[in-house]
Amino acid sequence: MQSNYESIVPTIREFSGSSISIERYSKILTMVIAGEPLSSILNALVLLIEKEKLGTRASILLLSEDRQRLLTGAAPNLPDDYNSAIHGIEIGHGVGSCGTAAYSGECVIVEDIEHHPFWQAYKALPLQAGLRACWSEPIKDNAGQVLGTFAMYYDTVKSPTRLDLKLIQEAAKLASLAIERSRAFQFQQLAVNIFGHLPVALVTTDDKWSVLEANPALYQTLQLEKLVSFNPFEIFAPSGEIAVRSMLNELSRQQVWQGELATMSGKNQRLDLEVKVTSFSETLGGERRFAWLFNDITERKQANELIRYQADHDALTGLSNRSHLIDKVQQHIDQTNGKRPFGFMLMDLDNFKVINDTFGHECGDKLLVSVAKRLQQQLSPEIHLARFGGDEFALFIPFISDSEALEALAEQWRNALSHSYTLANGQKLYATISIGIARYISDAHNLESLLNCADQAMYIAKSQGRNRYQLFTLRMQQEAERHAKLLSALKLAVINQDFELHFQPIVCIETNQIIRAEALLRWQLDGEYVSPAEFIPIAEANGLIVQIGQWVRLHAMETLIELKNQAIDIGLSLNISTFEMWSDNLQDKLIASFDALGQQLCQGDYPYQGLTLEITESVLMEQHSHLIETLDTLRDKGIKISIDDFGTGYSSLSYLSHFPVDQIKIDKSFVQGADAAKKQQALIKAISSLSQALEVQVVAEGVETEPELAFIRGCGVEAVQGYYFFKPMNKASLFSLLQRQ
């Protein structure tokens, strides 16, 4: 018999740049050369392929001596019942994947066992074993004779990729090599061929490091013409003596070592190598020998280093990015067991969006680069700077946690950055920065909390006027925790519609009769009412107010129907959030919601004339036509429009003439104590007089005492609302009160 290695060599060359790994060559070829049993080699090959291609269950079947049947070679992860059933199966066209591949000598790809004609007579067995796809490659010798099959099974319907096909071909070639070696081919010739044609460098040495054999790939990899000595301390000098000595020590204990080392090529270029070395003894004399197998991974290492750099650094400024700095901070915490305090700062450019919108994003990017450079010039080496994203930067300041020292640094950086910047196009910009300061351990005991603390402090710095720094305080934390708790609970309350409406009557001064009631939103958390002044801004800031407003309208309009059904002739007022009036689209949706609810609640015409909508003065600041159209549309339905908390905003009596308004409500801050304050009295009288002239009704809020009521009555105000008459009450109490009126 002749060795089939000549047929293996082209395949090795073909796949040396693909999925073949040094690990697979090392393991299988070492076993082949060592003359291990065929079953062990094939079993190892199957396991390696399964490891290479996750989800695969592989099988090697061997062709019987009469070339008529397939026998189990190796299938460690296929069910025993399945292996037993196919052991001895006759080959032929249409006999599953492997029977057909062995018969035809061609690769057979079956993507769907259940519906493929080759498996119709046999599909019950694989389907019962959970096998849904089978790709089979014939294993051939040098003469092209089939020796068996290599199959890859999957538990789902699956098609192979180009790399999958290469992998199965590669496996079949290696299996062929193992089978032929086991069938008594001349070991020396096979070893020489492998040694000479292996596409990875291989050299054997004695214990004096003299070169015994070296294959052509070695000289090609190291770019050498000749190599007499392979002293690892010299060959791998760039890795350092400690690394080489560690490798030799482990080799003496384990007889094998695998890892990465560096060398210098014959052209004085650094090469990174993947190395595997095995120590063995000659059969005669017991002399120690070493087989070195290695591959050039320089390009891969460089690519990985570039990828790692790009993963850790901001592409625009070259600074560390958010994840890299967070890793550094966490490593510091871990290495010091969380016991060493340090400082952390978040910096955010002020009004950066305005700069982007005014001068363009390219100009904004150049400004960020300039800011980054100016920051770097102010830093000592132990301080780590990163761009956290957008216009936000962060500073990790190890070993400094003193408040005064951190504030001094923040002031230094604020002054350094608060100057004009000249960009490449000559454009000059003036930029400032707001800084939030947090301290580990005193402010936070973990990284996530520390970031939150710095962020809260920076937010306060911005809210207080920008271009300043703010040290985190416990009060900020308490407020942030309260805010987070309320937001989370509020989201759940919106889903569960977990709200209530209370009602505060509005009384006619002349008759002391209730003429209307204001619907007031109430929400309980943990058994206690949360002030609307606290949760309404949270709802507005997080976009929940539209859903809440819809809930209020539904239940207020339902209540108005109930009042009419009980012949109680009063109206209801309800507040409309400024958020729901911010845009033309939101205003249109508001009108549509009244239409939809009216149709839902009433078969005929809904009594819109019983509704009064209270809006704030800020809605009227922009006197645009669509807002006027919106208010006119609502009034055409019969809904009245009231300006709530009049006098607290950008007050202007011109609103009363420019906008379709039916009523104003004088804010309680003007009413309370007005009986003794002449300026307040003058304002209330002026508002009342002008409103009467414009035929706009006036309601005074917050009346709590007899003197206040007497004064308000003297000003000609038609109606009052306040604790003097009634506090807010639930719906049952309101109905009970009205029924007694």
C-alpha cells in the first residue's frame, strides 16, 4: 500500500488560512505520530470538531472490508441506540446521508431529515434522537477509494455555510490520515511528509537546544535561511527571561506547554507566535527531545490591539471612553477592597446643543476636541480623564477625597475651560462647563451609586446657573431617591389607573350656593397622599401626564353625567397640563379626547357646557393662531376656558382681550392676607374691575378667613374657593353635600 499523504498535503495547504487551528493539528497529528489507537484518534477528532463548531454532534463511520456496510468509528455524543441501529447498515443511493455519501463518494447535505427523500425509510430513528439535519462527507484515501464518512448532525433544520463545508472537508481529510496510518502505512514516510509539508512551523531539538529537524515553514516564518541552535532564551528573548524560564519550568513538570511568545525575525521584525512545545524521550538511550510547533499570529495580535484600543477610547477626542474609565474605577475599588477613598467628577458643557444648532455639528466636534486638549493640559498623570459621551467628560481622581481639595481642582478646571476657543476655521466660541463632584466612600459605597451622585451634583450645578461646580450632599441623594421611587410608583399607577378625584366646591358669594366644583387629582403611595405639586412635575417630565390627563377627563366627565342624572345643577372644573398644550399636535389630540369621551359616555349630546378647563398663564405666552383655534373649538362645544393661578406667571391683562377666556382665578397668594395689604387689595380690585368690563368671571382662590371673604366680596368678585367654605372631598362626600344644598 502507498501512503495517501500526498493527497492530504494540498488539502492542508488549502485550509491553512481558514478554520484549521494549530490546536487541532497538534492534538490529532501528535496522536497519529505516537501511534495511538484509531478509535482514540477518531474520537478526539470528533470532539475537536464539535468544540470548533458549537451545536454540532459529529460521527465517523468506517467502511467494512467488503465495502458494503458502514461500521461505527466514533460518535461519542450521539445516542447509543442510534449508533447501534446504524452500525452495519448497507450503503446505497438514498440510504440516509452517510449511506448515500459512502455509495456515491460525494458530499451529501441534508438540511431537513424529516422531509428529505434519502431519509424517508429511516427518519424515525434520527427524529426520535432529536436529529433534524445531517451533512456527510466521504472519507477517501489517496486513490480516491472511500474509507468511511464524516457526518455533522444538528438538532434543527440547518444549511451549511462555506466555512462549514471547509470544516467538514478538513475533518474528513484528517480522519483519512488517521485511518490510513492505523492501517499500517509506513510511519517514517508519513512523519517526514507531515514534518515537511505542515503549514505551521515545526522544529525538534535535543536538550542542548541543537536543531535536529526543522520544516520549511519554520524558515519561512522566522525569515531565516539556516538555524543551528534553538535556544529558547535567545529565540524568545523579546518575551523576557522570566517568561521563558516559566515556560521551561512548566514543561519540565507537564511535558507540554502552550502559550504565546515573541521573537525577532531574520529581518529584525518582532513576531508574535502561538507556541506549543512537547518534551519526549527517544526510545533508545532515553535522551530528552523537544518538538516545537508554532504559528505567526503577529497580524492577529496587532488587529486585536487595535480593536482593544478602539473599544477603550473615544474616536473623536482620543480620550478613554465611558466603559474604559468605569473599568479603571472598578479595578481601583476591587484592588483596594473598597477601603481607599477617591474623588470623581462629571463635567458637562453648558448650552452645547445651542452651539451645535447654531454653528453645526462639525464646529461642535472641534469644540469638544479643544476642550479635551485643554483638560489634558491641566491634569497630573495620576488623574484619569474620559469622554463619557456627547458633551460630557469624567474625571477619576485616585487618592483625593477631601472636599476642599476637590473643589479647588474643580475651580481650577472651570477657570481653565471658561475661555474662548478658536477653531480651525477661525470661528471663536466661548464655552463654560458645569461640574458635579462625588466622593467614594463618604458619598457612595459602589460605582453605580457614585456615578449617580456625581450626576445629581452636576444637575444641581446646571440648575443653579451653570458655569459652576457642586459638591454632592446627602440631601441630593434623598431627593433623588424620593424622585426615583415616585417615578417608578407613578408608572405603575398609570398602568393600574390607581388615582382618585377629589372635588373642592366653588361658591357664589352672593347666594353662598355651590355653583361648580374643581376636580383635583389625588394619588396615594404606601397609604399616604402624595402632593400633586410633587408628582405632577415628575409626570410631566417623563411623558406620563397625557395618560393621566386622559384618566382625569374620563372620570370628571363621568361625574358630570352622574350629577345631571341626579338633577344636581352644578358644573365641574378640571385642570389641563401645560404639557398637553405645548404643540399643535397635542392640542389636536386634546380636542379629539373630549370628542371620543363624549361619545363613549353619552348616547346623545354630551353636556359640555358643564365643563370648565383651567389652563395656566404660560400657555398663553405664545400668541399663535392654532392655540386660539383650539380654545375656540373647545368653547364652541360649550366648554368654558379659565386662566388658573392668575397673577403668578407672566401676568398680562391683555390675555383677557386677545384670547377666548371666560374666567380667571386669582391666585391664593394674592388673596390670603389681602384684607391687611393695600397693594394686594389694589391689584385684586383692578383685576376684578377690568374683568367685569370685559365680561370675564372672576374667582378668588384660597379664601380661608372671614376678613378675607369680606374684602373679596367688596371687590365685586363673583365666586370664591377655599377652606373658609370647603376643603377638597371625595366624590361621595360631594354628592352628599350637594343633595343637602
